[in-house]
Amino acid sequence: MQVTPEHNEKIAKITFASVYPHYIAKIEKKGRTKEELLQVIKWLTDYNESQLLEFIENKTTLREFFENATLNPNAELITGVICGYRIENIDNPITRQIRYLDKLVDELAKGKSMDKILRNQSK
């Protein structure tokens, strides 16, 4: 699938507050914990739980969320298909970063080990 500028803009405007509860529900339904989700988000963005709560309270958009993140240097190791899009072929940096997080949440929900999800950097 081809990512369009309209698609990029649409997902960049989504608030973190609107997707975070869905992430929690998805992983908890599969027996994973909120703490594991927080670990995954921390690994990708370097945000801690209090910062995430601030983003939720402030209705921070995903664009703002990722523009201010300190992305893990190993994030580019996140590859594959998410929502019909091959991550490594997404040109728009914000869209690619949003899909990185989506992919990590999917991997968590699918029962992958934290070591693999964190690209062997959890030690």
C-alpha cells in the first residue's frame, strides 16, 4: 500500500490519549501487562510514565509526541508490515515512527519475548 500525504496528516493529528487505552486493552487481552507496554514505549521514545500521563492530559498529537521523543537508535531495526504498510518503506518520518510503536505493541500482544521486542537491547 502507498502512504499518501493525506494519510500521514490524518494519523499525525491523532492524540496519544486516544490510542493509549487501545494499546493497553490490546496487550492486556493477550495476557501482557501495562508495565511491559511502558517498558516498550520507554525503549522506543525515552518517555517515562509521568511524561506519558502529561501527554494524555494535554491531548498531545502523535506528531508532537514523536517530534519531541528521543528515538532509540535501534528503532530502525523495527521492520515488517503493520496496518497494511511495510514500515521500512514509509518515507514520512513521523508516520514511520508511529508505525514503529504500533508494531512493538503488536509484537507484545503476540507474545514475543521482551528481548526480541527491544531488539536485544534490554540487558
